[in-house]
Amino acid sequence: MVSCKEVSSLTVQKMQMFVPPDLGPGLEGYRLCFCSCKLKLLPLLSQLDFNGIHWLTPSNYQNYLAFTFAVEEINRNPHILPNVSLGYEFHNFIYSHWRILENPFLLVTGQHEIPNYTCKKENKCAAVLTENPWATSAQIGPLLKLYKFPQVYIGSFDPTLSESGQYPLLHQVAQKDSFLAFAMVSLMLHFHWTWVGLLTTEGHKGLQFLSDVRTEMDRNRVCVAFVKIVSSITVSYFSAMQKYDILTAETSSVNVVVIYYDTDSLNDVSYNIVQNLVTWKVWMTNSQWQAVLDGKNFILDSFHGVLVFSHHYEEISGFKNYVQEATPFKYPDDTYLFMYWYKNFHCSFSESDCALENCTPNASLAWLPPNHFDTAMNDRSYNIYNGVYAVAHALHAMLFAEEQGPSMRNRQMKMFSPWQLNPFLKNTQFSNSAGDQVNLNDRRKLDSEYDILNFWNFPEGLRLKVKVGTFSSHALHGQKMTLSEDMIEWSTGVTESPLSVCSQSCSPGFRKSPQEGKAACCFDCIPCADSEITNETDMEQCVKCLGHQYANTQRNQCLHKTVTFLAYEDPLGKALAGTALSLTALTTAVLGLFVKHQHTAIVKANNRTLSYTLLISLLSCFLCSLLFIGQPNTATCILQQTIFAVAFTVAVSTVLAKTITVVLAFKITAPGKRMRRLLVSGTPNFIIPICSLIQLTLYAVWMGTNPPYIDTDAHSEHGHIIIVCNKGSLTAFYCVLGYLGSLALLSFTVAFLARNLPDTFNEAKFLTFSMLVFCSVWVTFLPVYHSSKGKVMVAMEVFSILASAAGLLGCIFVPKCYIILLRPERNSLTGIKNKRKHRSEDTTLRCGAQGPMVANFSRDMEQSLVTGIGASECQPESDTMSC
């Protein structure tokens, strides 16, 4: 004979039985079983053991009150389960691997020793409400599934329980947390927190959240500074005593930490976390779990200013009053209230019956600070309230369906089996008394909406939670989160919105350069290069300005470049134009002076026709430099090179002709027909047109292949676009310069060889120096021209033209002007004869027997040059030449 034991249970009030008039007297009522690993109600002892209730906290007791409040409210409601009363019983699942199934067996069979036997024939539980963690559900779930016992899970939503298919009879009340990670990252982006630490409790929920939040942070470029996983007591029996090294060297630079706490875990873990926290951090968390630190007062509260993402729900009317009215005098069988009143309201015990006496008059739980007891309904209590109503609605639907079926013979309702309630629970959907939708079908369950709460913790356990924002996944993009920043009270020691970054933001004008071996949020700020900008913070690449734009000094804006050129208004343009005009005037004056004194000896002696040609060509050179100044156009670009090439070719070929004339004249030391014929016929004068014709040929090829054109230089000067004349074919340009250089080098060589000829009006030395200056200027011009750009390049070319032409003018004509203006006595026939007499004597002494011949030739040649008699009038006379 199998003996049965009574189920160990504790009821707060006696269950009432109602007999519906239309169903007959057979109705006995239905029970709800509330199972918890956290709730432990003890019978009243004559000698109270205060250490025996350490598992029951004010938060868990609030869950108990929410359960009884919902049952009593339903029993008073005539629209739900009319003529039916709900009862309840509580079971505490002892957390022990070898005793975890003891109370579940009591729940479903009435005994726990012999399986497959039941001693409970009446008043079975209609459903069981569980708040067990996943590890416990994994052990008791198969047992309840075996008996097809419906479970209503009131813990936080766990997708594992729904997706695995192992718990088909388990129905979850809580809303989904699919958007929790997205909501937290949205808050990070709002405050520009890009360097955030993650702290989570161990377990599959914590690991899933860790995966979700890291994915969301990576997608929004928020870096994970560190990840800490705190072991749960469900894993290790001794972990409640373990110390967690949360703050280390790697976490010191992090000002914002996200804490994900699995609310199904035990409270010892949360307290161990708090022991290691500091007060100047900003904490974000997923639940009001920190409020379970009941009775623990901190001088510097680590969680002052914590931001909590709490499920949004409206306040349940009447619950606060129900909590306030809960006293041990109203519920004398409630052991917890009896002992709680003794601890908090200065009660004493009666010696006769251990009754409470001398307590604070009219004491209420509402008098206690929130860290001792919070009368506001929390997430778990709200789920319990909705869970009780869900079972009631399912029972109501089932009874109504049976009532609508075929009429029963004796109009009596038999006690149903628990498995019959499952289909109705699965499809239960209703609006609770606060107007919130409750749905037990996981596929049709909506995602959560969150209230962002800011907790203010003050001394003596005074706490205040302020709603500072909301998050709704159903809102439009950009409007999902609303926040009132001015209402936020930050952590201790922080007066304004804190920053949490690995590196300070790169302001406009700088780009990010990642630091090797570190996260993407750790970077250096590198200034943008020339003509590149960044107009936003934390840009990874600089943007290059367009060709007609340039970057300002701050490198954060592209400005339009100013069109410019070597203008007459520029200081450099003024200096070059003034120099060119001055040299032009000087050359004109020299030409006028030579024309005025054209019959003097020095003008005649140096071939005045070639002198006039040279002066006119130099005049053209000086004037041609003005074409390089001012705004260029196609005509000026072509004229620049035309006049430059022709004028300098004429000038250099004229110098060459003058040099050859002198050499030919002084090299005829003996009467000869060929040399005389060359000199008499004026052959040197043909050098100018021949050389000019060759240069014109080169120039024609240049103009025919790739002539000069207008071009822009946008890179030489910052912020300016310079209009310049492009040479077109650089090869042709260098051929022109090379040809001029060849003529100059030839002239220099001939003049250098003739420098020691008799020097009465002999300008060979001056021609040598002029060609030396000319060659030096243009040899220096080439490298400088190549290294210059923009207006400087144009100015260099103008300077080279003026310098080389001025060298010719100065070296050749300044000595002559000196004699004409300041030494007129040397510019007469008498002065020449006296100088010739002394030179003839010196020549006779130096040359011996040949001295008279050289002296006579020199004397006769100088006389002919001075008097201006043509070479054709010279007649050969024995061994000397005379005129």
C-alpha cells in the first residue's frame, strides 16, 4: 500500500469556493501553482531564526504580492471566470542537483518517492507559473512535459526556450528583447560614445547579448574597449564568494560600461559586481537589477546616475495601495511580513504568544526607502501579474468552449486535465487593466518598447528613478529614441555629458590614421595635404579640391582660386616694366648720340651701320620684354617668341659681323687678293641676313608644329590660377635658344682671339666681355627657368632678356659714349696721330726688321678707318698697304 504525503504549501488566505447557479454544485475551483528558486516561505517559529530567510528579498516578496494581487483581482472580477475561484500554492525548487526534482514531483503527483503514481485526485493545479533560470528549466521542463503540464514562464524572454522545440508546453509572458542591443547602441551614438566596455553575466543569454551588441557596435563604428564575463553562481557553487577583477589597466580609459545582467541569475552575483565598481563611470544596463541590492547603503554609490533600459508598461492601478495595506496584522500567517515588521518598525515580541507589539503606529511598506522596499511594480512583478491573467483568460476561454458544446446530462463540470489548457494558453491574447497588450504566442509577440530610466541614489538608501527617454522599434527611422538630456543626473563627480573615446575626434582639416595593433577607434589625426580638405569630424580620407579651387589654411573648405598673371600692377611687374622702359630710353639716347656724332672718328672706326643695327635690335629686345607682362592672349604669346628670336638673332649676328670685320681687317698683314676681296666687298655684312634666315626657318618649323598658346597654372601659387603662355614645343624653344647660344659662343670665340690686336678704337675686348655676359645670363637662365613656376618663371625670362641685352649695351657702347661725351680729345684726328706715333715707335722697337711693315699697316689701317675712306679706294703699293 503506497502512502501519500500532503503537499507542503502555504496560502496567504483561505481559498474561496463558488458554485455557479447554471452549472450546478459540482464546481470545486482551480489552483495556480507558483514555483520559484528564489522564494522561500517558512512556517512561523516560536523562536525566530533570522538567518533562515536570506533567500527571500523585498524584490521577491513584491513578486509574491503581485501574484496574490492578480488572483484576488480576478476573483473579484465578474467578467472573468464568473462563479469560479482561483486558488494558488507556492513551491520552492530547492537548488540542488540531487533534490531539484523533489518539489516538481510533489507538484504533479503529490509525492516524490515512487514515480508513475499520483495521490492528487482533486484540486490539481491548472497551470504552473515558473521564474526559474534556464538551467533549472532544462531539468524540470522534461518532467512537466512528460505530464503535459502547462508552464507559464514569467522570467525575461528567452528565445532558446521557444526555438529549440524542447518545451512545447512552455509559454512566455515577457516581451522580446530583440532591439535591446540596438537601443543601447543608439544611446551611445547620441552621446558620441565610441569606446565602451562590456560586462555580462555568464550564461547563454549573456553570450547572445554579447554577440548582438558587438555586431551592432561594429556596424555603427563603436569600439569594444574590453569584455568581461562574470561567472554565475549557477556554474560554480563557490562563485558567490569569488572576487571579480573588473577594473584593470585596460579598462581605466573607459568612461562608459554596458552591464547586461541576466535577471534569472541569483542576486549574489550582482552584489559581488558592485564591490568592484567605481563612481566616476557611466553605467548602462538592461534591467533594474541594481535595485535588488536591498538594504545595502554605500557612502559613494557606484550606481548613482545609472541609465537603465526598462520594459515600457503602464502602472497597474491599485497595486501600490495593495502593497501599502499588506501588514502582518492583516495577514497573520505571512511569516515574511511578521519578521520584516520586526526588523524595520521597532517591534517587540509578546512573551505569551510571540505576537508583535509596540510597533510603529500605522506602519506601512511604503514608508521604507526604495532600497529596502519599492512599492512600484518592477519588470518581474509585471510579468507575474500578466501571467496570472493569461491563465485566467485561457481558463475562461476553455470553460466557455465547453459550455457551448453538447449539453451535458447532469449539468456538472468535471475537473479537467492540465494538458487541455495548452491550446488555449498558446493563443491567449488580451489587454490588461493598464491597456498593454499581452500575447503568449511567441510568433505574434511584439518587440519591446523601452523606458530609459535614470537612477538617483542618495545616502540612507534614498533612491529616485526618473524617466529621461524612450525607445520604440516601431517608430520611424531617426525617431526611435527620444531623450531629455537636461534631466539626466550623471555619475558622482561628473557634471556634464561625459566623453568615452579612445582618441579625441579629428577636427575638420585632419584625417584619421589608425594606430597599428589597436582598435579602429584608436587613431592619430594627420593634417590634410595641400589642396585637400575634410569638412567633417573623424573623416578617414581627405577630399581633393577641384582644379579651380584650393584649400584654405584650416584645410576645411575649398575656395575658388583667383585668376592672376604677371601684371603691371604687381610690384614685380612694375620693377621689370620700369627697367625695360629705362633701358629702352637709354638705348634710344645712345642711338641718338651715335647719329649726332656719326662723322666722328670713333663712330666711323667701329662701322656705324653695324652699330645702328645693333642698337635697333637691342631696342627691340627691351621692348619685347614688355610683351611678357600683362594678361596674355594668343597674339602676345606668339609675338613674344617671334620678336625675342628675331631681335636677339640680329643682335648676336651683328656682334659676330663686327667681330669678323675687325679680325679680317687686322689679319691682312700682307697684300693678298682673297682677304682683301672679302673685306672690300663687305662680306661680313651678309652674316646678319644669313643668320636671321636660319633662325626664321627654325621659328617657322616651331610655329607650324606646336606654336605657343595660353595656358593656366593652378599649382604654383596657393589660391591662384596663373595665366601663362605655354611654349608649345619645348624642343623648338630650346632649338631657338641653342642656335642663339651657338652664335654667341662663336662671337665670343672670335672676339677672344682678336682681343690683343692694336687697340685704337679696337672693340674686340668689349665684344668679348659682352658675349661673356650674354652667355653667362642664358646659361644661368636654363636651370632657374626649369625650377621656377608661374609668375616667377615669366619674370625670370623677362629678367634674362633685359640682363643679356643690357650686357651687350653696356659692354659695347658705354666705352664709346664715355669717349664721345667725356674724352672728346681722343675722338679727333690729332689725338689719333699722337697715339699712333708713340705706338709705331714701340712697335719698331719690339718687332725689329718687320716693325716698319707692321707699323705702316697699322698706321694706314687706322687712318682709313678714321677718315672713313672706303676699302675699295685702297691701292697696293710694293710691300705695304696705304690709302
